[in-house]
Amino acid sequence: MDNHSEPARDPLADGAEADERRSAAARLFDIRRVIGGLFAVYGIVVTLMGVFDSQAEIDKAEGVRINLWAGLAMLAFGLLMLFWQWVRPAEPPAAEQDGVIGQPDDPGSAYPEGS
């Protein structure tokens, strides 16, 4: 008798772990998170530059605190993207069934019945 046998594995638990990993990867690489994060960080930087603009820089922009307004707009857009990603998180891609998608006898298949 072999004492080095592996413990029994639950196939449902393995599938749940795989789904959880796919879901985490889908959320991590969601483009809304990347764009929102970059716009939020740059918006904070540009807003702070606008708050501390000198009078010469304000006069150069004809009296408009352009860095402040542009920074606030960038910050608002970045936060909107992050909020959108939080409200409607990305769905993981569907798992393949036995490595083959779209069998001819599958009712939802793209293949015609006679092929």
C-alpha cells in the first residue's frame, strides 16, 4: 500500500477557485480602473498646481486659473470612471466547456445544423 497518495480533491471547489481567480483578474485589468486612477492622480497634481499658481501664470492665461479648472475636470472624470467600475464591475470571461466552444449540436451554436 502506498502511503504517499494525494488527498481527494473536490472538483467543485477547484472550479470555484478558478472562477474566483478569473473574476479577480478581470477586475484587476479593467480599463476603467487604469484610466480612472491615472486621471484622478493627474487631476490632483494639476489641481494643486492651479491652487498655487503665481499671478504671472494667471495673467498669461488671461485671468483664468486654467490649471485649477483643468485639474478639477480631470479629477471629476477619473472619479467618475472609478465609480462606474465600482457600480458595474467587470464580468469574468465565460469558461470553456471541455476546451471546445460552439459544437454543431449545441442549440446556441453558430454552426448550421447540416454541417
